Amino acid sequence: MSQTHKTIISDTSCFIILSKIGALDLLQKVYGEIITTSTIEEEFGNQLPEWVKIQNVSDIIKLKILELQIDKGESSAIALALETQNSRLILDDYKARKVAENLGLHYTGTIGIIIKAKLDNIIPSVKPLLDKIKETNFRISPELELQAYKEAKEI
């Protein structure tokens, strides 16, 4: 079940969380190139690394319909995923994930990337990164934290 050929499309939250904990390069180590939209780049507010490519949505109608339900960044990521074959989204927002799921799109979240990094032997443990995330304003439920440790084979 190789996922190496998937196009990875990231929403803003992943960039924000990983940069807050000094681990933005983890995205490149796990997936190589990342695609995002100019809307997300604007929301992020900082210079994105050169391995993040900007690609904009061509179906503006679809984008506007999505914006009725979720924010502009998430809408642009989901609309781009709808236009991109074999893509996987990085979404942390519950409502955005539900929309993606209803549209038949594949997604993961920031915690999922950290788990994948551990399973791919890119990092030795998820714990230091989860601890750093808990110091930010990003909420991790005890259930999610426990699940992350289990999936990363750390408990």
C-alpha cells in the first residue's frame, strides 16, 4: 500500500503548528513536496519553504460553495484536492474533515504526520513533538494523544 505517488495538499493549521514547534521540515521529510494554495499561504502569513508549491483552484464555483460551510483556506485545500487525482489532504479542523470525507477525499492531520514520521523512522519518538504541541494553543484530547502513542507503537 504505497502512498509515495500521492499529491499532498496542506491546509494552514499544519504549517502553523509545525512551525510553532520548530518541526516544519518534518513535512518535507515525510512527504517530499507539498502543495498548497495562495489563500493558505496568505493565512499562514510567513514565507513557506521552497518545497511547498503554490497551486490555485480552477473551479471557483466549487470553491465558493465550500466557503459557505468552512473557512477560505480549508475550502481552497479541499477544492484543489477535488481537482487533483490521487491526493491526500492535511486537515486538522473537524468540520473540514467531515466535508472532505463526504466528498470521498483522503486526509490526515498534523498528529498523523508525526505518527507517520515515527513509523518511517524519521523521528525516534512522537512524545517530544506532542509535548511541544501541547504547549501551543492547539488542543489535543487525551484520547487523541493515547491513540497517537498506540499508533506510533510507543505504548
